[in-house]
Amino acid sequence: MSSNNGVVASKGSSWRSQLLQLAGIVLAVFIGKGALAEPFYVPSGSMEPTLLVGDALLASKYPYGYSTASLPIQINLPETGRVFSETPKRGDVVVFRWPGDRSQAWVKRVVGLPGDRIQIRHGQLFINDHAAELKPDGVGQTEDDNGGVEAAYRYVETLPNGVSHEILKLRDNGRLDNTPEVTVPAGRLFVMGDNRDNSADSRVAVRDGAVH
């Protein structure tokens, strides 16, 4: 009788041990995804030629701090600012949750910081009245407005702080190629896609009278 009780107790102990191990793994994944890094897939061609559709990214969270949008489970909570935050640098590629729908993760490049004056003139970026240098770099291709493929001009764009990256342009007179000058508000960033004529970004907000 005592031997059977010992077997039952052993099985119960083993079951509880496995359950605790599983709970520990789930907790570690939850904390890791929420506090350290989170995987994403590039959803569109707005960052071509730097990032292609379907590219897998592991976005590190701690460099820029944490907010309610950093939670691994996306639920609508009030914005309460960020903790342990650092301001991104011009030229950084960032992943962020779209304010209107946190289920959407967007990938863009930071070009304007709080206090910067930003304007697009004939497709060229100006930061505090300084033009971002554009150096022709051949011809590539990108998706056109009808879902087909068309040639796109490649440029190496150099920001005033010396950071360089490749961009694609179809034209200089598109709907987002000329904007009024705006000052980036405190706590905000001005972001753009590297595929300049196929990216919904801060230029859209400017056109609509705001900066997101």
C-alpha cells in the first residue's frame, strides 16, 4: 500500500515539475518578446531597396525604451509616454506600431527629430534648410501604381549628419514630392520609406495637417 502511494506521489510530483517548467518557458518567451526583441516580417515594398517584402527582422526593443505599444500582446491602452527612452538617430531604421491600429507594424527610416524643420522639394529631402545629398546610383525596379513593375532610379542619399543609404525614386512630381515645411513636435519623429514614391509615411500626415 505504501509502495503504491509512493508511485502516485512520484507521478504527481513529476507532473507538477513539468507544468512548472512549461510555465517558466512561457514566461521567459513572454518577457523576452516584450522586453528584449520581437520578430517581424516586412509587409510591403516601402523600404526597398534596403528591405524587401517578406524579409525577416528581429527588432531590438531596449535601445529606444518601452511604452504600452511594446507589450507582446497588442491591446488598446492609453499612451503614457516611454520609459528608459533614448531618441533614435537620423538614419535609423525603426519598427513601430501605427497609432490608429496597433496590430500593424510599420518599418520606416527616421529622417527628422523633435525640433527639426522638414520639407520635401521636388522629391528632395531638406532638414533645417539643408538638402540631403542625392547621388545617382543606376536603375532598379519597383512596383507601380497598378501592381506591375517599372524602372526606378536608384540614389545614395546622405543626410546632414553623414548617414548614407540607398533610396528608389520614380519621379520628382508625385503626390508626396512637395510638402510644406513642418517642425517636428516634441515626442515625435519624421519617418520616410526608402522607396519614396511607394511609401505612406510622415509626408502623408503633413499633407493632412499633422506629424505622426
